[in-house]
Amino acid sequence: MKLHEYQAKEIFARYGLPVQRGAVVEAAEQVAGLDLRYPVVVKAQVLVGGRGKAGGIKLASTPTEAEAKVRAILGMEIQGERVSRVLVAEAAEIDAEYYLAFVTDRSARGVTAVASAAGGVEIETVAHTTPEKIVRGAVDPFLGFQPFQARSLGRRLGFAGPHLAEFERICTTLYRLYWDEDADLAEINPLALAGGHLLCVDAKLVLDDNALYRHQNLPASEEMTPLEREARSHGLAYVELDGDIAVIGNGAGLVMSTLDLLAHFGGRAANFLDVGGGASAEAMQTALEIAQRKSGIRAIFINIFGGITRCDDVARGIVENPPRVPASIRLTGTNEEEGQRILRQAGIVAGLDADEAARAAVELARRPPRRGDG
Amino acid sequence: MAVLVGRQTRLLVQGITGYQGAFHTQLMLDAGTRVVAGVTPGKGGERVHGVPVFDTVEEAVRGTGANASVVFVPARFARDAALEAIASRLDPVVVITEGMPVHDAIEVVAYARRQGVRVVGPNGPGVTTPGQCRVGIMPTHLFRPGPVGIVSRSGTLTYEIVAGLTRAGLGQSTAIGLGGDPVVGTSFVDALELFGADPDTRAIVLIGEIGGSAEEEAARYIAERVRKPVAAYIAGRTAPRGKRMGHAGAVISGTEGTAEHKVAALEAAGVAVAPIVSGVPALVAARL
């Protein structure tokens, strides 16, 4: 789960990491009431990257100016995401920008500290253009990130004297935050040298969805659409896409391959929906309900390979809540004969071959909705 | 022979008294697996499908000579269960549990390295050596013994491809389900190394998906080390960026983890990549 900058900074502040004073507003009128030292920086709170380039970050030297900037940014759309909140923070006079992060490293199957003296730009860009400016340190999960490792990183970034001590404290604190909050990523970019001290000018936190149960008072995730959230509450993995063929399948890999299969035959999936392994008839009913809720669905493709999932359970779910749009169903695997029989009795046709069924689904979606055409 | 599990495996089931644990214990027994013990704290002395249940792994190992473990316990307790098995040096420790926190997985994998044992998973379907041993939840009836080693990040997709291979008369040596999480104990490279050294495996099928760079690392390893034919399928060619596609690990972040990049890396390493699932068996048949 991605957090907004202001949410991440609240957590940073709780750990004693240095962040600028600031407040979040949802309307321009709220700016007048803020007790802040000017100039301020006005920052769009969105989960997508690239807000600076899109004009979502502005400086303001008076409350009147800040109000105007907030008004301009609120309601902006940045890469498809509407801005509904703006962070107004005391501006800092920045002398140098660094990068610091702790990240779950899939290849190393562990945690890696990543730091750079080329902060303030996306780390991917640095990695492409000047990879030698990135320094890394592996973390032993049983020892945690030790102060000597922080000093070693700090020296490689060129810190000395009191700045090295400050960097050490920020580094070890950020690691503690990364680990204790179950983060996948805890990033400061830029970590700025401002007024002789280090300051977390931006903060990015991505938390592990699997570990949310161990944390209280977390903000609600804003990454999902309402339909995605509803599906999640039923234990279904659902992702909205922009095609016109609704898709239901069992198993994440199988459903991904089903979307690809539709594309292979010239169709476009309206969604990803995984009913999961061992799906019950009830789960299938709910899946059918959710998959057909989106507007503009012209056909539905149900692709079930019964492994742990039983075809008879799936068939019962389909019969209880039959598709309202033209359907192509592929049902094979465990208890296939019983599943096929249940569908047949209800007058529903299902095949055994995924490729044929995908081709049929694409045809159904292309067919004009009115009878007698073509 | 085959790899990881076989006739020599004396399996311990952690969480054997739970719904999934008990259900799959029966199916593992039916598949010929020597399930010698189960562990559920507080249920020591009970039996599940005739298998004796112990309170601790230590007692189970002492009492039965178990040498491998499969973990079916809920996500909140999976870390503790896996660490317990690793402490007793069971090998492999196969974690089926879905939803384990990533930091827990990091600790489990680090401890396994220290103890010198292999973890498979979490969030995978397990490991099956057809005709000998099933550790986990892969449906037994789809498999036939044969020369094709399978390694996959996905469960159902593995079943689909195994069924296709079996229909085409291509049996399997061992199928390894790596798991769909970002941090897992066994990687493609580990599995390729095992299959490369296994005389019973004459061809390898790699089933990957979007997210991370494990397929690219596999491609590098294949180019340098693997002398057996490899066919592959990569799921998620049409997946959007930034969205988690069911598996916690199946997400394209920035420019990393796209299917195109993985396919290109594998093809450059001489791997035959099937554009659709049903294309895999023919690619294997042509290379055996």
C-alpha cells in the first residue's frame, strides 16, 4: 500500500526524523488559518510520480499567493489522478540534495540500503545515467542496520563532521521505521542539506499489504477503485482494465495468461479477476456479480482450470447467478464431468479448450448488440 | 532421482489438524508420499488420517525421522512454523501459506541460509515428483513421470501446462512451485541448477510472470550454464503498470518487471518462449 507524502511524513515525525512544519488542506480557504513561516511550498498529494513536472509543486511567499497556488493545484489531474489534498509546508533553502532508501530487495531476498549524492531526481534515472553515483549496502535482518554501516554509506556520499553524525542517525532511524512499519520501501528523496542540517524534504512509504494486520491506525488505501475495494472485501483479487470482455479465472497466473490470450486473439479484457484456489460456489457468484458491474461490458470469459478448485462448485456458482451478457465458458480439470453436466442442465454451454473459448469470447464482444444485424 | 523430493522424503506436515492441512495430507498420502508426522501445538497425541501428531517439530523428528516439512499454518503463524522446521534442519521446508508478511519471509529465508537448508515458497503450490512424492497441493492426477522439469511462479498455470504436457505424452521429472510472493526461498536460478544436475531431467519448462527480475537472472544463468533445452511462458504481457495482479509479487514497478523485457532476455539466452500457454508442449517436444 502506497502512502501519500503527508501520511508518510506523519510517520517520519513520529520516529523523530526531521521534516518541515506543514499542514494538509483540502480547500484554498484553509490556507489563511495555517500557522506557518513563509515562504511555503505547496505540493499536490498524489500517489503517482512526476508531480513536479506536471506543475503539482509551487512556491508561495505570502498567504494570498499560497491560497491561489492551492486553488490552482486542487482539482488538477496528474497522470489520471485527481488532486484532492495539498500539503503546505515551510520552504527550505536547499544547499545539496541526496537520496536515501531502504528497500525490499527481491533478488537478494533481503533488505538493501540505497543512497546517492545525486538526490532530487528519480533514482531510476540516476541508475540509468550515472550508476556510479549510487551506493548500496546489504542488511543482515538479524542484526538490523548498524551505525557503522550508516557511517560507511555516509562517507561514500561525502559526509563529514557533524553531518556524518546526522546522516548516521537518519539512516538508522529510517531502517527502524522501514522494519517496524513493515515497509517494502522507505525513501527520502531529496534528503536535503538545508540551513546546515539534513532535512527529509520528501517522504515515500510503501507498506506490505500482507502485514497490514499488525498495524493499527493506518490510513485507508487510496490506490484502489471502489469496485476493486469491494472485491477485496470479498477476498477476491480484482483489477479494473479498459477493455470490454469481463474475465473470471482461478489463480493469478492463469488469469494473467487469460488476459494475454484474449489480446492474442484481438480482444481486450475489462478486468482481472481471480476467484482464488479452491473457490466455492458462493465466491463464483460474487465474482460474476462484480465482473459484470462495470459499464461497457460486451461479453464475459470464464476460464477455470480445476486443480484445487472443483468444476462442480464453479458450475453451481454460475447456475445460481448466470451471466447477463454473452458468455464464453471454459471449464476443465477436477470434477469436470459433473461441472459440465450441471451447466448443461441449466442450458449453459461450456467448452474444455482455453484457446477456443477465448476466440469465442472475442467474437461475442465484436458481435453487434442488436439482433438481425450483419 | 528427480529433485528436492522423492521416495527418500519422510514428510512432516505443519498445521496438519487444520482444514487445508488435513485435506491435503490425505491427498499427499494418496499420491504415495510418506507422510510420517504432523505438528500442531497443543494437539500432540492425536492422529490425522493415521498420521501421528506432535506438539513440536523436535519431537516429531525424534519420533519419526521426518526429513522434510510442508507448512500449511495460517499467515500469522507461518514465520514461527517455518523457523521451527529450519531449526531442526528439515530440508526442504515447503511453505504453502499465502499472505505471509514479506519481512517474515526475509527472516525465514535468511535463517534457512544460515542453517544450510532450502525453503520453497511461501505462497506456492509445493513440489511434486510424479509417481513418488507430492509435497503440497498440486493435483496428482495431472502428472506422469517423465523427463521434463517444471519451475513456476504460479499454481494454476502450472497445472494447466502440466496437463498439456501430459496430454502430449511428455511426462515430468519434478515440478517446483516457487510461489507468487516478492521474497521466496527458491529462485528460478536455484531450480535450474537442480534440474541441470539431475540425470532424469532432459528438458526444462520455466513459467514466469511480471514483477521483479527473477526471469532475467534465469536467462543469464541459462546462457552461461544450462545445457538442456528450456521452454518458457511468461504471464502478464497485457498487465498494466503499478497494479498488483493477484500475486503480491506480480507488479510492474516503473520500467522494471515487464513481460516484454523478460521474454526478450529469455529469447536472447536461447529459450523458446511460447506466446500462449497451449504452445508450450510443442516447444518442448521439438527440443527433446
